[in-house]
Amino acid sequence: MDIKLNSVEVVYKNRDSFVSVEARIAIIATGFGSNLIKKLHLPQIKDFLIGAQAEVSSNDIERVEIYLNHEIAPGSFGWLVPTQGNKALAGLMTYSKPKWYLDQTIAKLKAQNKIASPNVTKRYGVIPLQTLRKMFADRVLIVGEAAGQVKPMTGGGAYTSAFSVQISQASIIQRSLNRNNYSAGTLSLYQLECNRLLGREFTIGRWGQNIWKKLSNNSYRVPVQHRLKNNLPENFCSAKICVSIRTVSYYSGQHT
């Protein structure tokens, strides 16, 4: 990426050749860890989780299972989610050793006869736990996961990413086009607007994540069990969610 006086140029590889594209403004939406951001010399995100997941063959799994267990996913949680047919997604988020923890989780699920085979293809991804301190530069905006716009507690980013794109398109880019001004000063309004509309959610999420990773299994066993047994919404049975702590599964009486 080359930021010029009157344009920004991006060169990318298309099969065996390089293609050059020039525009008045560039939006980086490449996902976390893009080299483009490094080339802009912007502050990097240093706090993140690593997600690990595999598609497995399941044995009649009907519920979404959430594993609140630091022995399975230190600092976060694991899951087993039925998809189509006899397939399911088994995964977790952790601060380190994702392959080791995923291998252990899959082995336990196989031992419990919840999945058919431990021989699966695993995939990994980095999940930012903080937003970029600067999401803009001259003629450049950074949106979505590339900007760290991910919910820290769950790792979800579809809603926040789409919302940040909407913010950039609806007001900031149109404003720059109308004024023919693509300076960092003008584009900085994008970050101000993102902070105004999404900042509180990210701050609370980071606060919650920092508390969560310090808790022991016993610390949240009772609150979660109480929540499941006494405070479920009326339509919770349609979600069919099972929360497991250690090797014990807690269900909600009739809501199973």
C-alpha cells in the first residue's frame, strides 16, 4: 500500500501477476494481523485469544454445549455445536497452547461417546481483545476484526464489524467525498463515532473478560448452576443449551 498525495495505491497478487489499483480512499477489512496495518506504522493489538475449532462427527448431539472450565479453555470457554446431519463443531478459545487444549477436549468428547472419531482437521484463528488505538490514517480506514472490533467475551465480530462498516460508509466516507478531503484529521471522525456507538460495549466486554480469566472453576460453578435452574427465559427450551463445568452437566429441569 502506497499513500500518495492525491490517491492511495494498493498492489496485490492475482495468480501469477501483480495488479495495481488506485483509489481516493482505502478500507482495510482483512481480519486480524494484517501486514497492511504494520506498514502504516500504527499501534498494534497485543492482547488476544487464540481460537481453535474442528468439524467432528457427532453421536446424536442435540444441544449446544458450552464448557466453562479453565482446564479445557483457560481464560475463556469451549463448545460443541451440532450443525447438519451428524456433524458438529468442537472448539475453544485460550491464551496459549490451542492445539494441545483442543486435542485434549476432542479426546474427552470421544471418551464420553459424544463424537465418533478424534481424527479431525483443526483450524486456528486469532481473536483480538482490544481495539486499535488508531483506526485511521491519511486516505485509510480500518474496520472490523482488523481494527479489533470483536466482542471480548464471546469472540463474535459479525455484528460489530458490519456496524463499523456502516458507520464508515454512512457518514465518514461520504463526508470525505463531498469535501474531497481524505486526511487523517477528517477520517479520525470515524474512530470517534465508533467509540461513541460501540466503545461502551467493548469496554464492558474487556472488563468482563479480565474478571473471567481470573476466576477458578469453583468461583462460577454456583452462579451458573443457579442461573440455569432458576432464571431461564420462557423460550429457552428452543435453544437447547447445556452448560458443563468440569465433568458435570447442569440442565434446567423441564428445559432440556
